[in-house]
Amino acid sequence: MNILKRALVTVGAFLAFAGIGYVSADTASANTPRVDMVDVSNHNGQMTAPEFVYMRNNYGLKAVTTKISEGVGFSDYTARGNIASAKSAGVYINGYHYLHATTTAGAIQEADYAVRMAKADGLPVGAVLAVDIEQPYQIRMGSAMQPVATAFENRVRAYGYRSTTYTGGYSSSVSPAGEKAWIAQYPYVPTADMRHYSTEHSWQWSSSMTFASSLGRFDVSILYDNFFTAGTDKNAVVPNVTPSAPVVNKPSSSNSAIQQFKNAGGKFTAYKSFRVDKIAYVNGMWQAINYDLAGGKDASWTTNGIPLAILDNVTRGNYRATRVGDTVKFKAGYNYGTIDRYSAGTNGVGIVEGRYGFKWYNADSLLNK
């Protein structure tokens, strides 16, 4: 997590997390594992809500984990702002503590300090407060570190947080036996079909991810369960996801809209704005549903969900999280084009939305846009 970014890095620590390769933002979405979570610290500077919104809308970001503290005397000055920014961006927020202890008594002392800092910074009750074990002298202890990690985790759980161990793939023996962990290992060429450490909560697959919205490089992870995206208390700000039933467009009494599109050579324009009635992270991307464009409230995310990446937010701009009730419109380049398929039986018109795939719209509603 931070060992590769600290000023002093020992060879042993490096081997625990290598090999490492540079991953550009241009290729990460299509050719690499998912960017479900980023972890940040003072190394990344103070993060803002627009940065997290960009990651959410363009890369499907679900969660942020921010450094809270280290040892018994270091509190990360960016934690408070990072927590507030993640909440504002509508992504789940968690924290981690960089452990120095090698005894259970020391781990408990550090846990007490980490909780005090987490509460002061506004980390929601029920969020994850992970223990980060990376020091070479800890890694050399191997399984003897397991009681130390357990002591930290149990202590923070007593205060209402959840916990797990973060460490490298080659040092995973420090993680408590029988418990899922958060494992870091960086292949030189990460690919989309890789599912390393899939029996754990998460695999951190790079520490070199870049985003157009932000300076520097970031640690990124793929999540295998909902451990980092659940558990926060009812007052925490989390994505406003609503379920969706699997149906497509409702039939119209007339196919006149389809005929008008055909008469125009299949050309369409969609310049008008519309309301976001539902929002969810489905099929690897954040999507919105408008009941009129979808042909009804029983719409399907797979066939009717509109990727947020192709929408402009009229209500609050593109650098704040899109919410249910916001007004949006199609971005330039997606607000005109040619219809790719028709479905007279459901009054549907189908459009390939670039790399985001094929989407069905109600013909009458699209004609009015």
C-alpha cells in the first residue's frame, strides 16, 4: 500500500509486493482488472470530490480507502478531507492504519490510537478500518504475526468498525488463518481476465494507476465481495442504488415513431434533458435509468441502463456525484447518430453506445428528445 511509496524501501519489502508495472489510465478500463477501489494517503495529496466522481463515472469506482494513522503518533492530515470527498462523491469510504507493532499489547495500543483518529476524521461506524502490515521485520515473523493482526482487528471491532489485514502476496502468512484478507501483488502485465487471490476480499493489482482527473499514481484494487462496500451506518453517504426488475420497453399503440426514424434514414438526435429515475453500478459501470426512455418502471439495467460516462449532469455539473432526481442529457457525440436496430413488437430502437455496448430506448421517448 505505502511501502513502495515511502522514502526508504528495503529489498525485502519490495520483493513482497513486486513485480510492479506502470498502468496508464487510457488502457486500464478495457485491458486490466477492474478499478473497484483506490486507496489514498498524504502521498496523493488532498483528494477532492470531483476526482472521485471522475473515477466513479469513468472507471466504475465503488470504494475509497484512506490512510488514517500510523504507529501511535502519526495522523494522516488528508484523511478528514478524503472521507468528506468520498461521501460527497457517492462512493463507500474506509480507512487503514499502518502498523508498527510486533506484540498483541502493541497492536491494541495502536488500534486505540487508530480508532481515535478515525472517529475524529469522520470515518463512519461500520466502515472497514484495516491493519496494514508491511514492515520487513513483521514480514520475517510470518505466522507469528497472526495474533498481532488479530489483536488489532478485534480491538477496532469493539468500537464498531470492521477490519481485515492488508499485506503482500508473498507475506500473506501474517494474515490471521481462516480469515479473508486484502492482498497486494503487482504483475508486470495485468490483464482483465486475471483474478489473483480471488478467495480473499480484494486484490490490489497495481500501485501505478493514473487518472486524468488527478496528479500522481494510485493504488487500485479489484473487489471480490461486498466487504468494502457495506456495513456503514445509516447516516453515512453511500451510492443511492435501487434494484431493477428485468424487462425491456413497453409496446406502444403505434409504431409511428419507428417509421419516422426509418423515413429519416435511421438518423436520430437527442438534445433534450431528462430525469434520472434510478442509478446503480451494474455490469462494470455506473448507469442511470429514465423511465420514459426505458419504456416503463420495469426496465432492465442490461438493456436500458444508460452509462453515466455518456451523460452530462445539468443539475450539478459533471464533477459532483449524479443522484436520483438529477436532470441529465446525452454528451456531445452521443446525442445524435444512427439507430442500429428496431423492435416493432416492443416499440424499441437499439443503439450501440460505443464501447459501452448496445442499449434499447423507447422509440416515442427518443423521438421527443
